Amino acid sequence: MLYHDGTSGAYSHAEGHCPTGRVSKIGPPLLADPDHPFLVHRSHLQKMELGKSRGSSRLSFVTRLHREAVLQEFWCASLEEAEVQKNLAANPGVLNFKEQFTRLDFVGLDGDESYTKIDIHVLLASGEEVLVSVKYDEKARRSSYLAEIANIASQCSPDVADRIVVLSRYSFHPAWRDCAEKIHYARRGWDPESDRIVLEAANDLSPRFTLDRLIEASRLDNRAWRAVVRLIGDGDIRKHPLDRFESGLVCEVAA
């Protein structure tokens, strides 16, 4: 089964390749303009490009992939895609991603030539690139579909990506999904001053501290809570990936 449970930055894969010296076509996200932090960087897609059937949803998902990054718009063919993007964005190991960005040509299990447009092309902070096929949960676990993806992955050049995974929103642990939602909303805001003050306060505390203690030390109250969520989402402050944002949460500053 292919899944990412939120407990590490490693993705299971059908067929993998070692990272190459390629230059990514994605690159890191743009930084927000401090004078206009709520301007949205529009998707590379046109809305009418989406959808493989008349029943496909077409919705816009807007988020920051880092607390200082520009707000990015992603067009999604389904709510499932938007939810997977939200969960990927909450992983500090994810640098950037693009939707419907990469086409793969392959020979199917039936011997016919075909192609697929990958739902999400992910660039990791490690430099690895992961292609994500998003399906509703039942299909994401279906052995016949996973066999199709394994076949496609075996024909994917290492110059394109390191591996392919299949994900639904339920591939992520419920606690991870809850944290991802909070990181998404905290990043939608903009408060670099609070982020700086909270990180400085964290560095002045003992190696391990609670969320309550950090908020108290920062003297920023509600602004501090949102800043902690952003800093954890970016990996500057760490917690166990499946610990929820609660008062007794134990944290530490990243090395």
C-alpha cells in the first residue's frame, strides 16, 4: 500500500529511483511582498483545463507553503486533491508543488501506449521529487490501481521524478489532518514580527518546553499561538508529528 502517515518525511513508493543531479522545474515558492502579503500568485493552469469528466469539481485552493511565502492558488479537479495538497503543505519537508504539471507517457499493462497527467508534482527540501496520484480512499487502496501505478512508476525516468505515490486525504493520520488544517489557517495570516519574537523566546527556553510555556515567555497571547503553529509547520520548532496543538504540547527548537 502507498501512503504517507504524517510520521516522517519519507514517502512509500511503487518503484523508486535515487535522486539525480537534475535541476527541478518547480523550484522553491516565491516570497511574499511584505508590503502586499495577501496578494495571490495565480495558478499556472486555466480553470477550463481541469477535469476528466463532466462530474469533475473545479475549485481553487489558496495557501502558503511557508510562513514567508506568497499565497499560492492551486486549481483542483476535486475536493480530494485540495485536501491532499493541504496535508502535503503541512509537512516541513515539502518545499513546493504544482498541480497538473507533469505528463508521463507509458505502456499500459494491456500493452497499449498511453499517458497520464500527474495530479501533483512535489519538490521536497531534500531535492527529491515525488509524483502524486490523488484518488478517493477506496481507489487509492485498490490493488488493481496500485498495480497500474507501479507499472507507470517503473517507466518513469529519474530525470522526471524519484517516485510515484497514490494518496487520498485518508492516507494521512487524523491527528496529522487536524494539525494541517491549523497550519493552513495560521499561514494564511501574516505576522513576521510575532514569528520572530516567538522563535527568539523558544531559543531562550530549556531544550524541551510546552506550548503554554512558550506562549507565556513570548508575552504575545493569541498572536503567539498562531506564530507557534506557523513555526512548527515550517520546521523551525518541532513536535511529534501526531501530537495535536494543545496546551500541554511538548516542543523543541530544531537543531
